[in-house]
Amino acid sequence: MNKVRTIESMQLTPKLVWALAALFLLNAMNYIDRLLFGVTQELIKHELGLSDFQLGLLGGPAFALLYIIAAFPIARLAERGSRVTIIATAFAAWSAMSALCGMATSFVQMLAGRAGVSIGEAGCAPAAHSLISDYFPRGRRTTAMSVYGAAGPVGALLAAIGGGWLAQHYGWRSTFISCGLVGIIAAAVFRLTMREPLRSIDPLRPTFLATVRMLFAKRSFVMVAASGAIAGFASYSNNQYMVSFLMRAHGLSVSRAGFVLGLATGGVGIIIMLITGPLIDHGRSRFPRIRTWLPAVGLLWSGTIFAFAFMAPGTALAIALLFTASLGQHFYMPAMYTLAQDVAPPTMRATAAALMIGVISLVGYGIGPPAVGLLSDFLGRIAMVAHGTTVQACVAATSPVCAAASADGLRLSLSIGSCGFIVAGLLFALSGRTIERDVYE
């Protein structure tokens, strides 16, 4: 097998800096298009006449199912062909579909648009993770993955604050269309300026099934994938419904609710993501299992405090708890994605990333938002009876009583869903038992 140069034998050249910066910007746009629906969904709900369960389907399975189906063949293609071309094509495709979401006039049309966004985004993450792994060696890979991962909170911040402001002043349709057009332009710039790095060449490339068997034979990979999936259930549900929660339960406007979401998830997340990589890379010499117990503690912290935040009676207290809970939410992602790259040989890295992301998407996006939305509808109906009204009366005409019942249902469903972080933390801690063996096997 041919050896390739890594950043350990390179200086940090402008081209290398741009490579990581370009992937950072790409990932930020990925999260903007992905999270924009959750920011604007309360406006979409009223215009298209949708239930919370339908919102969950649009934010979850509509994105997850085709994402998972498309991710694996694209990942295998990325292990043979030009990853830069694959990423640029996918980037342009999902941006175009995001713009088309702004033209939807029914649930079915929005469902098709969201599915199209997912197919495009399936070409991004596995190939991007593979590129980063070829640029950076194992000892500095978590830091590089943290910088790349920090684009998620940046995208969340821009989607929540910028998207909320645009939706407030220009409507949700213009918001989707403008973001899609910006993405198409950015995709062209990415293709023209990004270069494909050297990588290992293995004439005995394993089959897809052999790759899957090898990865799932590693217990730490299985534990971390399960942890990420359950954490994704809680995280994606919270992100999708948090603006709706702040609008219903605390009377905030879409722009103010988006501002809170952006700072709580994006502003806090940027800081935590950027310190996680160096903290783990430099701490592993003294604390070999830091990349498992640090994320585990963070997840346990988040789950406990989020559960209280959604039930807090006062607006100021609820927002303070949301910020406090978010402090622990972002430690696990860089460690999780780096582990997937560390346990996989170079010719399997894109597939390893696709497997990790596929499991997370199936449970996180595919089950999380619709399950929380369905639970919200169910608990909301119970709350209507408790408030002295009926479902039929609330369907016929809105009232303060109906609004309060809807808010109560969403509060409790989000609080229950947030307990997934606690389960995820326990699973992440268990991965530490075999992680060193799995990396070097």
C-alpha cells in the first residue's frame, strides 16, 4: 500500500488552510439548509394547515430515509472517484432542492422538496470526512474534525437568527429561495478552488458487506453509533421544535425565538466544538479515555437540564436553562466522527462515515421529530380536556385555551425526548472499554 503525505510532514500552507475553511463553509451551508425548516415551521404549519406530526415527518423521515439510501452508494463512489466533484455536485443539488421547498403549496410538495435536500446532502459528509482524514493524521484529526464540526453550530446560528429574521420580514418562502441560490453559487466556487489530496491506494479494496462486517465487529464503533443515534433523537427533535416551543409556551416572535435558538445551540456550540478537539488531542497522553468520558459527561449534563428547561414556567428561567443544557451537548460529535475514521482503514473511511451518519439519521431524523411531534399532538389533546375544551372545538376555532393546551403538549413531549441524551451518555461511556483495542486491531 502506498503511503501518502500528511499534515505532520507539511507546513500549514494557504492551500491546506483553504481546504479546511472550504469544508467548514460547506458544512455550515449543510446545516443552514437542514435546520431552516425547523426555524420557519411554525409559519409553514399555519399556512399549509399542518399538524405537529406532519411537521415531524417533514423534518425527520422526509430527510432521513432517502439520505440513508443515497449515502452508501455515494460513499463507495467517493472511495474510488473525485471526492471534490462529488461534494460540489451534491452541494448544488441540495441547494436547488432547498430553493424549491420555498415554492411548495402542500404537504406532499414540501415532502418531495425535503427528500430532495436529503439526497444532495448525502454526498457531503462521508466524502468530507474522508478528505479530512487524508489531510490530517490521527494525532491531530480530532482537532481538524472539531473545526469542521464547528460549522454545525455556525450553521445553526445563521439559520436560526438570519433565517428567523428573513422569515419575519420577507416570509418563509423567500428565505428558502434565497438560501438555495446562495448555495448554488457557493458550490461552484468550491469546485473551482478545492483540490483533491493524495490518498492510499489498495488494489484489494473490500466489498461493502465486508466493510460493514469489519466495522460492526468493533464494539466501540457500535456503542458510539448507538449513542450518536439516541443523542440525535433528542438533539434533532429539540432543534426542530425549539422555536415552536418558545413561540407557543412563551409568546416569542419567530425572529426572537430564532435568536434564542441560534445563541443557545449555535453560539454555545461554536465555542464548545472548537475547544473539544484540542482538549481531547492534547489530553489523551494523560487521560487515554478522555474522548469517551468527556462526551459522556456532557450528554448526561444536557439530558438532565434540557428536561427541566422545557417545563420551566418563566421565560427567563427556561432560556437560561436552555443555554446551560447546551453547554454539554456538543462534546460528543467530534469524538464520535473521529472514532469512525480511526477504526477504519483508509479505503473504508467514507463508508465508515456513511454508516455512522446513516444510523444517526435513521434514529435521529427518521424517528425523533415525528415521534416527538406525535407525542405532542397526543399530549396536547389530553391537555385540551384538562383545560375544559375539546379537540373538535380547537380544530373549528383557535382560542387562548387551545393555544395553552398545544403548548403544554409540546413542553412535555420535548422534556421526555431530552432524556435520550442521558441514555446516549451511558452508551458513550461504555465505548471506552474497547476503544484503544479497536483502533489498533
